[in-house]
Amino acid sequence: MTPRERKALMIMKDVKAVDIAKWLGVTPTCVYLVRAGRGRSARVENELAKRCGTTRGRMFPAVASAA
């Protein structure tokens, strides 16, 4: 899934980066960077995937295959 597809999925599922950031105790910027593929955090990736109703491997395919 590309960063643009991840953003679209979050919009469709009404998933807010700010809410995830508060829940995980990280900054919203951290969530945005992970969503855009410019940063990596297993916790953020897992939470994004869970709230969007998919798996981490499907939402972040390059990351999952490297881990």
C-alpha cells in the first residue's frame, strides 16, 4: 500500500492520526511520518493497521517483508 492509499484508507475509516498519537503517547508528527513511509515504528504501524481494519503486512508491505 502506498502512502497515498494509507491516507485514503484512514480517511474512509475515520482514523485520526492525532487520536493514535494520544493513545500511544507519541507526537502526531511521528504518526504522520510512519504513515508516509518516512519513519518506522512497529507500535504505530500496528495501531494504524488495527484501526483501519487490516494487517500490518498489508498496510506496510515493504516493512513487513524486511522484519
